[in-house]
Amino acid sequence: MSVTIRPRPLRAVDFAPFGDVLDISGDPDVMINQGMCGRYHDRAALDFQGGRAGISLFKARKRSLPMELDLVERHPLGSQAFLPMSMGRFLVVVAPDEGGVPGQPNAFITAPGQGVNIHRGTWHGVLAPLSEPGLFAVVDRIGSGANLEEHWFATRPVIESDAGMPDDDPAKQ
């Protein structure tokens, strides 16, 4: 029997157990560049054990919902931030750890302009843009050591369609 998961809009309060929402909600922390630029300061708790922070570029193929979730992964040695380089939405799947295996997955859909920083050791789905071009800057740990664990689901949960979900700018929420 397959489990279905209804995606929810990505909101900081709901996502907090798994990571940080990166967006421009609220007022800027400070105005810089002669008052022409708002700085939203220190939005993510980057966490690396050994190694160093690196910025990589990922180009992922567009996904469609509904979608079967075949695997989740986690990075025990470092957090991982996904910053879209376009205004498209993407699917974020995360799951709590239950004794070394993922618990019930949660699905979130970002609003245009939102990114996420997934806490070190958090089970999460693979990068799943819902529109083209699927280009992301990713800030994560670069270094030696086993920093990838995968869990393949015997019974694949299905992420339901996002039909009817808001497609709003997070700054207006």
C-alpha cells in the first residue's frame, strides 16, 4: 500500500526542524550600497564537520507532480544549501531520523525566490525543480570522509500534485 504525501507551501516555522528557509521575508536587516540594496543578513546556519564550505552549480532536470519518491539521502558531515538561480519553484522533501532511517517524509514547495539550507544529517529528497532551467547554486561541505548516506524506499511514497497551491512571492506572505 502506497503512502501519499500532500506538499505544503514552504514556511520557516514548518521547515525549522529540518533546516532554514532562505528568502527575503520581512524588512532588510540593514540597507547598504548607498541605500540601494537591502541586506537580509546571515539567513542560514551552515554547519560543517571538517572540510570547508564550497559553492557548486547544479543543473537538474524538471520534475512533475505527482511523483514517486524512491530515495532520500543525508549528509552527516555538513549542511547543504540550495539557492535557485531563477524564479522557478522546486520541491523539497525532508524526513526526520528514526533510529538511523528516515521517518515519514514531508513535502514542501518553494515560492519563487526561496531557497533552503538543510541541516547536517537531515534526510532529504534529491533536487527537484518544477520548472526549467533547474539551475542552482549549492553551498555544501567539500572535503574527505563519507558524507553521503542513501535510503531507498521498499514502498515508494507518492508526492501528490501541487494543483491549487499558491504561487506567491514570499516577500508578500
